[in-house]
Amino acid sequence: MIMAYELPKLPYAYDALEPHIDARTMEIHHTKHHQTYITNVNNAIKGKADLEKKSVEDLISDLSAVPEDIRTVVRNNGGGHANHSFFWKIMGRMLAANPKANSPMISSSAFGSFDAFKEKFRCSRGGSLRQRLGVVDLKIKSGKLEIVSTPNQDSPLMDGNTPILGVDVLGTRVLSQLPNRRPITSKAWWNVVNWDAIAKNYS
């Protein structure tokens, strides 16, 4: 049976992010956690042709078009699918020794310096489970960058924003607590950010 959404392949091997994130953690996060979101959103929209034909990004960008009885399921699981599909693409083996060279927008007047940006990004977590660096309505805000936190599996797309960089705080925290899993620290995660992909997202 053809389903609306399928688990995307990672753009790298499961062990590509070692020693910062181990292969087993990546495999579980990808094949178990991400797949669960896909299965749930597929089941929710099954038989609704108008929803099944949409990309997951279009689906969660217009939740008002989703019937109320499945809206929460679509929000949580469609959001989880979109967030994780995005998350995988902004990581990779250290592709840039100097992130500022590939991501000049990070060192813009919005943050002052790369170190200041990382600190603000870390502190913005608060009680939320996810955070993203987003472009807030390019046409109105002239491309101003802001750090925003979104709860659960909400996506900036739901508020009309464009995600540039994001980290799945909850997923990495839970998986790093599994038996024999090395804790995934903020410092370790910065070592696997794909700054070429971030620059492309910004462009």
C-alpha cells in the first residue's frame, strides 16, 4: 500500500557523526522515533485524498484545513515528520572548521558574535522542547533572524516562519539516556552542524 509519507534516507551513514553522536543513537532516532511520526500521520489522513496529496510542509502550514477530529494528531505527528526531515539535513561530518565563514548571518548585528548566538540559542530553550533559528516573514521583517522555541513537535512553518537551523532537544535528550548511549551535549552537537546546509537555507 502506498502511503502519503515515507521515511527519508539520511544523507550520511549512521556512524557519520561519531564520536559526537553514536551510530546506534542515530539509527534508533531515525528508524524508530521518526518512523513513528510518519506512521501516525499517515494513519490520521488515510483516505482523505485532499490531505494525502500535500507535502508534509504544506499539510502543517495550513492546519485549519485539517478536520478538527484529527488536527492534534496531524499537528504532533506531521510536525514531527517535518521537523526530523529538516533536522537530518542540517547535520553532517564537520564540513566547515570555521562556521562563521559559511554562515555570515549568524555573526550579523542580530547576535553580535557567533559565541553570543550560541549562548542565546542555548538559553532560549527554557521549558520548551524544541528551538529553531527562524527567518520571521522575509517580506515583512526584511529577513531579520530570530531564535524561537516551539513546544512538542510544533514547527515554525505553522506560524508562517522559515526554519534555518534546529535541534531536537527532547529526542536527543531521551536517546542519550538509553542504556550504553553516550550523553549528547550541546557542545557535541555543535560539532555536527552542517554549516553549508545552514547557509543554503538562509539563501
